[in-house]
Amino acid sequence: MRLLIGIVCCFCLGALTAVAQEKQTEHTLKLSAGQKSPSATLADMAWMIGSWQGNALGGEVEEVWAAPAGGAMLGMFRLIQKDKPVFYELMTLVEENGSILFRLKHFNPNMTGWEEKDKTIEFRFIGKKDGLIHFDGMSFKPESKSAFTVYLAIEYKDGSIKEEAFRYTRTGK
């Protein structure tokens, strides 16, 4: 009887997890409202430490990630089109509530912010599946020690959502 109850509980838990992780685009997932992020630490993302370059959004992109310190990793992003900066991002990966959270702020080339002063864009950790590290609306696919792809679900003003791929290779170190 206990075995049957255990099997039923595992089946129900699996069904709840599947519902909580809805497919948003081909490579991204989203959490259902109220769903809690699973356990994770910055060690799960430490492979990103260093400098990366690639192409996306019609231009050249660059990300630089610092090693964890004080419970956070700090990152910088920039998009260059026709030899001019289009925008920048300041990003953090932080350990929070037993999991990790990706936060960012956008800036124009003159460093004026897109988001309100006390607001950030947040991507909650969802988990690892099929070689991808999923956050809510964004996934990372480590391909080797020198390459990875970020898949980002971008929502447009008309409500449509399109997936954009950022393909990076390691530079320098």
C-alpha cells in the first residue's frame, strides 16, 4: 500500500512540475504563477566567468562575467551596430532563497537607464533540462569550454514573443 501511495505521489509531483514549466519558445520555458525556483548555486553558472563575443540582434555582442564574490556574479553586455554602441546591460546572478536569480538593467549609450531607478528585469531559475540551463524566459546552452548560446524570449509591443539566439565564443582568457 505504501508503495502504491509513493508511486501516486511521484506521479502527481511530476505532473505538477510539468505544468509549472511551460514552454514559451522553442528553447525557453516559463514558470507558472507562484511556482518556486528549485535549488541552485552560483557554481551552476561559474562556467560563464570570462569574456565572450558573438553576433545577435543585427550586430556584434559582448559579455564579460566576473567570478562570484559576496554571493553574486557581475556581468556586462553591449551591442555594437555599424561601429556604434546601441545599448548596454549591467547584469547579476545572485543566490537568493536557496536558488539563483538573473537580474539586469538596460542603458542607452549615454548611460541613461531604460528601467525605472529601482526596477530590474528578473529571470527566475527553472532548472536544467536537455543540455540547457533554464531561467524564466531565457536559456543558456553551454556547448564547450569556449562556446555557448543564450536563447531569449523577447516580447514585443503587439504581445508577440520571438526567440533570439545569442551565440558566443570565449575571447582572451
